[in-house]
Amino acid sequence: MIPLLLVVVIDLIGFGIIIPLLPFYAETFGASPQKVTMLMVVFSLSQFIAAPIWGGLSDRYGRRLIIWITLAGSIIAYIFLAYAATLYGLFFARAFAGFMAGNISTAQAYLTDITTKENRAKAMGLFGAAFGIGFILGPALGGILAGSDPKSPNVFLPPISAAILSFIALLLALFLLKDTRSLIKPNKNQRIASLLEALKVPNLSQLILLSFIVTVVFASMESTFSLWSERTYNWGPKQNGYIFAFAGVCGVIVQGFLISKLVKHFGESLLCRAGMLLISLGMISVALSYMQYHAYLSMALIAFGLGVFMPTISTLIVNIVSEQRRGWVLGVSQSASSLARIIGPAIAGIFFELIGKNSPYIIGGLSLLLILIMFRSSIKQASK
């Protein structure tokens, strides 16, 4: 497990480096808020197409090979990003990066191969902690490399640094990851993952839909927060890198140290609902923020909520299907999340530009509260 988590951490540090830069990178080409969020959309659209393909291929040819291929592709994507000369070039680089982002769901499937049902929630928590570490160091480093001026960020150093880190992750994957094909039971009827197919599985459709809605709300925040903070506090990449790093710290605390104990005491169902509530309150809190520390408090609520929600919903989803379908269902779940990351930023960009900077947060927070009320019984039933 440790070699896999090490690969994931290093890869996600590279991914996190780009986060505080992208909105300001796009604005150097004169992009409007709606076009900035569309930059997030194109990444997720490509990931939506590719994730189930990578998941199905990993079930057939092994997780390790797919991790190698997608890490190599990520290196190329970051190089494209570093040398983008136009807004169209920026969109192409992010589209290619999205297509090569299948290593995340494949790494999750790898993790389920080497864990038992009893310790899977803990393993998913550690996987989430690896995410958190990546999102602590990545955005902070990316913000420092890009600088604090929102009008003239350094657009070359962050993506080149990300490419170097992905290369290091690839080397580690080549030499440290073991082949898990012997742990994957063949399924002669297995097909490339289909979201429609997953929706036919009892209880699975409700869980995937719930994860989809939460991701829509979170993605609306993620895609607009830098724009919001620029207009509210005149923050640039550096300041946004710090607050995203702070969110990563919160995620590590929950998923690395608390989640296994919380699951034992409260169960996945209750924690799943609690996470939704915290995310909702955090979204509304962003809209009410008028001092800089308020933004940090709001981000803490969202990060803690997501840190509780993601490993519990992933555990509930993977426990529904048979062992030979783990890669498939995680690929489908990743595909649904990618679809949510298409819809969330697209809607948030429209709200942000036409209604106002606070509208994505108010609408998202209130919508999530309503969904929590509607889905409460479904979550309870899925955990039985």
C-alpha cells in the first residue's frame, strides 16, 4: 500500500501545483469568468470519456500498466500547458490532461485489490489523505512559483515543475508497484464501463447520483473560488495556493487520522450525511465572508465535509459490487464525478458572471441541504 500512496502523493503534488495558476493563466489571454470555468469543464469532459475506459482496461490488463501509461501522458500534458501560447492551446493542454487522468480511479482499484472489506474504509481514508498531502504541498508550491500578482503570474514554472514530479511518480511506479492481475478475478461478461449499466444495479444508482450532486456543488466552488477571492480580497495565485493548501491540511486530518475511528463509532451512512451537511454550510459561509479569516473558516468546513464524505461514499459504492467489478464501478464512479465536474463549473461560471460572485455558493449550499433531506433514507438503506 505504501508504494502506491507514495506514487499518488507525488503525482497529486504535481496536479495541485496547477490549481492556483489556471484561472489567472486564462485571464492573461483575456478570458472571462465563464471561459475560465470552461477551462475546468474541458478537463472534466475528457476525464469523463476516458475514466471508464481506463477502468475497464485496468480490469483486463492490470492496474500497474494503466498507471504507467497515464502518468506518462500527464507529463506530456504539463509540457503542453507550459508552452501554451493562446487560450486555445491552454484548452488543448487541459483536455489532454483530463484524458490522461485515469490513474486516479485505477489507483483506487489497485488499492481495493490489496485490501479486505474490513479495512477498506481505512485504506480509502489513507488514499484520501494522500490526496490531502498532494493538495497541501501542490497548491502552496504552485502559488509560490506563480507569484502573488493576479495580473502577471509566472505561467511556465508551475507546469514544468508538475511535469518533473509526474516523471518522478512514473519512475516510482515502474520500480515499486507490484502486478495485481492475480488478484483480479476474470469476468467473461465484463464490458467497458457504462454509467447506464451501473444505474441498473440496486442501490448503486442512488449512491452514484448522490456523489454526482455533491461533486457538482464542490466543483462549482473549486472552479470559481480564485475568481471570487480575486474580486473580494484581491488575492493572486500565491494567496489562493495557501488557502487550498490549508484545505489540504484539513483533509489530511480527517482522512488520515480520524476517518477509521469515526467509521467504527458512527458508520458510513451517518458520516456520509454529516459530510454533506458540512459542505453545505461551508458553501453558504463563503458567500457571507467579509474578512479574510472567514474565507479560511469556510474552506475548513468544506474540506472537513469532503474529507468525511468521499471515503464513506466510495466504500459504500465499492462494497455493493463483486470483487471482479471493483475497477469497473470505480471507473463509473469517477466518470460520474467527471460529468459533475463538467456541469458544476459550467453552471457556476454562468451564475458568477450573470448573477454575482456569491451566487454559486448560495445556490450550491441550499441545493445540497435540500438533497440531503431528500436522500437521507436512501443513504441509510444503502449501508445495510
